[in-house]
Amino acid sequence: MLFHDLRFPFAAGVTQKEVAPCLNGAKNFLPDGPRFWNWLALRRTLRRKQASGIMLDSQMTGSTVLGSLELKGKSLLVTVNSVARAAKVEALVTAAAGERLKRSLTTIRTVEQMMAEERPELPREGADEIPSQFPRQITQDYMDKHYRETRRWPRWVASRLAKRCAARLVVRRCLSG
């Protein structure tokens, strides 16, 4: 199975606000947000017998989703899973938007390529390690800054702080001993 990503760039001066109403007006495209549409297969109205059990209905009325459309930046991105669908949706989008969109650019991907894109990249071993000179330099810069700041204090503040620290140290030694 091959996935086809069609990218329709906007024509010069065209905005998303101009393209969105065109897509909303197309009968095959069901809006699923302000910038996202699902391309649905037209339902054939066949007469069926009434089911005796419970029937669950989805938001998309049980139609088959053939592809998705999304406005991103200055382009419309369409994703489908076959060559035939790509050709058909290209004709539908061109008919709906007209001259607002340029010709599409197509990218074809395999299932393996899509799965590789979805899989988070594992961190390489040692990639998060910080080289030894950086922590040492950061610590040295901090200590220098602290020293310069304490040199600006009046002498009596520094001596009081030193006495408090010494007193705390004695209390800790007494409690632990």
C-alpha cells in the first residue's frame, strides 16, 4: 500500500479564509474543524430491512473515509492511500477551489516510511551527557559571582553571616554526635 500526499500551494494573494468556504461547499468533504476535512464516499441509498438490534451511528453517518484534507500555512495538504483516489481528489479539489490553488505536488510514501515517521527517535547513548569542562566552568562562574557580591557587603554583614553559619555547623555536629 502506498500513501499519496498531495500539496496544493495557494495562488498569489490567496488566504486560508478564501479556500475554506470552497471546501465547505463541496459535497464530498465533511468539515472536522476550521482547517480540516474528511473526504467521504457518497452513500448509496439502498433499502434495507430494519435491524432488530441496536445500531450505533458515527458522526460521519457511516460513510467510508477516503482521505483527509488540511489547511496548513499557505497550502492545502491532502492524504489518500491509492493512485486512483489521488487522481480523483485532485479533480475534486481543483473543481471546488478553482484558481485559488496551484497544481499539486505529490509525495508517495510506503507504510514502513510512515511508521518510521511516527516512531519517536530513541536517544543516543551519551547524547545527554554534558562534557566535563562545562559543569566545572558553570560552577566556577557561580562561585566567582558569589564572591564578588559578598565583597560588596559591609564587613559586619559578612562577619554576622559567618558566625551564623559556624553556629549552625556546631549545632549540627552536636545533634549528630
